[in-house]
Amino acid sequence: MKKLKILVVEDESVSQAIYRKGLQSKEFKDVFDLTLVDNRQEALDSFEKTKPDIVVLDILMPVLSGFTALEKIQELEKDSDPQTGIIMVS
């Protein structure tokens, strides 16, 4: 079975730990391939590199908001098929 590639963009260390613990637990280790980054630039670099199936994007980030990152991701994949699922969280 192909693992789903998930990119999580989260700047808070506690939230990062929760994502890591949940998505890399023994129940899900064969289901998800997790990339976890903590800022917009890393998110865009990782998005281009890994081409994730799902992006979990924090809305409230320092410097630039998750909405700005969302716009950039949409620009990067405007001609992609299928489109990446994006979940906005706060």
C-alpha cells in the first residue's frame, strides 16, 4: 500500500509533538509519510520537493500567515492534477 504523504506546517513545538506522536504512531506508521516544518519558506520548499497528498497548514504563524502560504501553494500547483488536499488549522 502506498503511504499518504502529509506535510504539516506548524510553528508551536507542543503541536508539532502531537502531530508527530499521532501520525507516526504504530497504528499509522505504514499509512502516513510525515514531513513536519515550522515556517512558510520550509513549507514551500518541502511542498515542491515532496509533492504531498495532504497539507495541514497552521493559520497563525510568525512573519507570514498560513493564508499567504496557502496562496503560494495554490500557485505552485495550479496545473497539477489531482490537487493537494489542504487543511487549515489554528
